[in-house]
Amino acid sequence: MDRPALTLYPNLRTVDCLATTLLSRSDSEGCHGDTGYFSYPFSIPRYGENVQNWSENRVKIIRVKIDKYGITACNSLSTLDRRVCVAPMMDRTDRHCRYLLRLISHHVLLYSEMIPTGAILRGDRDRYLAFHYAEHPVAVQLGGSDPQALARCAQLAQEYGYDEVNLNVGCPSERVGEGGFGACLMAEPQRVAAAVTAMREAVDIPVTVKTRLGVDDRDSYEELLEFLQIVSSAGCHTFILHARKAWLKGLSPRENREIPPLRYDLVHRVKRDMPALQIILNGGITRLDELEAQLSKVDGIMIGREVYRNPYLLADVDRRFCGSTTPAASREAVLEAYLAYMDGQSRSGVPFRRLAHPLLGLYQGVTGARRWRRHLSEYASGFRTDRESIGTVPAYRAAKESSAN
């Protein structure tokens, strides 16, 4: 059950006072992993000289860190651990998927789907930007090219509590290209730099860029370095490099994820030639052993489709890469926690199909996984589900019996 929002009153102006107030509350349990970070929702009214550009009762997230040095609170994490990230994926990494993934790993950095600036500025902002506080750390990815529109959307993302704003400069979709953003922006580095400058002036949270190695015939290593140099001069110091070029004409988005060859060597070379930049490698990673091998050459790894196909892949990430000593949650424990979340979301009117879709791959590799997927798909086609019906699926029953032994 969600914790109630905490109102930040005018006399709570300092970090220490706010943190002390938060920690004195009876609901101050919920430490995520071993880091000592707690996440809390609170609202900021329109008073207090140090509060600007906030809507009345806008819910935001405060993260409180407790360590041997005392209590620290901040509106966003100044430094994010990007060693392991989950890629932004259209029709995949919505807030329900991210909630499930957070139940499996407390430390991976999660990304939203790409959200066009027009959808945020002219549509239902809560639909696109709202998320559960337990998802932290979480970044929003924006699609757009107009610096002022991007700056305003970055402000809104910060108000909603996101820890990072990422600009999409890698999507090869024809529809996205017609909108003047995505991978086509690789041919306009000055325009990308202007967008980064505008966003950085509008927010305090990090502004990052996700891009490809090249686009169409603009694919030389020298052109890639030029792009990175121009954009980094605007203040972007973290780049997520999909280790493929993009063909905007002749290949579909799916083909652009598969046909252009992976060039990890070029990503490694960028890190060697531009060591001051934080370089995150994306593309083709499907196993944690591969991830570990690549981490010796770059600053972080972003995993995409494999996580959606097999979300429990993340179960060992916290122990292997984040220093956690907490045992990974079993599939059954993850499912039980997600079912409780589903109950609350269903009461709020969220369709079962949207809630069930992230669960399809939970039992990947377990006996009965195919029947599990078929069972969920049948219910998602229009039938109601409940815990008793899910308990009849062989994969779930086997996991339950295993955890009891």
C-alpha cells in the first residue's frame, strides 16, 4: 500500500530538518537494498521562497541516505550508478514493467519508454510521467528536437521526481524521423547541443543522451567523435551508445536492432579516446557474464529486449555488480509482491492486460513457462484473473513447492 504524501511546510526549509522529519515518521521503513537509501513521496505547496516552478500539491520524491556520517536528503541523486541499466523500450518499459523489475533488482537504473514532448505538453501528463516511488532510481527518456519544448518537459520530469532526463538520438523509426527527432538528429549535432543546453539550464538532475554509432552514410568514427565533442561541450557527460549504426531508409526499427553489425570495438575506442565521458554500452547483451566482461572496457551496460523476455535475468545483478549481500527474491516472492501491486492498480481502473504483460517472461527457463504465458495471455484477452487461477499454472506451482522445501 502506498505511503501517504508528506507535506513540506515552510518551516522545513533545510535538508537536515526534512530528513529528520521523514525519518521520525512511523512509516519510515522500506530501505532499498543495502545502500541505505529510502524513498518517500511528498508534496510541495506554493509557498516558501526556495520553492519555485512547482504546482500546488505536486507529488515529488525525496531520497534519504543514512550512513555512518549521518542523514542526507536530496531531491534527486547527484550521481547515479549506471553500471547496469534497463533500456527504454516502446510498449515495454511502462511504469508497471518498471515496478516488476524493481522487485527483482533494487539497484539497476530503469528508463521510461520514449515520451514525445508533444504528448507531455498537450496530453495527459500523469498518464505519461506518473510513476510509483518504489521505482527509483528511474530516468525519463524524451523524444523531441525543440530546445524550449525539451526544457519544459525536463522541468516537468524533475517535478514528477525523475532522477535523470535522457534525450533520444537513436530511434530509427520513420514516424519519429518525420517528427524531426530520434536518430536523424545525429546529422545535426549543434541542434542536439542546443537542446542539451536548454535542458541543463532548466533542471538540476543529470541530462544524458542515447544515440547510435552513426546514421546512414554519416557513419565514420571521426563523425561520431565530432558529434560527441559538440554535444559534450554543451554539458552532457554521459552517453549511451547503441553499438550499431542506423539506416533511416530501407530498414524497419526491428531490422535496425538486428541487421547493422554490432561494433563494440568502436564503443571501447570512444571510451579510450574520450575518457572524461561516461560511456554506457547498449546492444546485444543477453547474459550477465557478457555484461561483466564489457564492464572492464566501459562505464556501464544497458540491457534491452532480453530483460523484457526474461526479467528474472536481473535477479543476480545486485550481488554481482552492486555489492549487495541480500539474497535475491524468488520468483514466487516477486510474483506475490506484484500481485499486491496489481490489486491496487486494478482498483484504480488499470486494465488487466497492461498489468499482466510484464509477467509473461517471469518464468522463462522454468518448467511450464509456455503454459504460464498462454494462461496469462488468455486472461489478458478479456477474462478476469485472481491469485487462485494463477496458482494453477505449473510454473508458479513448481516455484511455490520449491520455495517451501
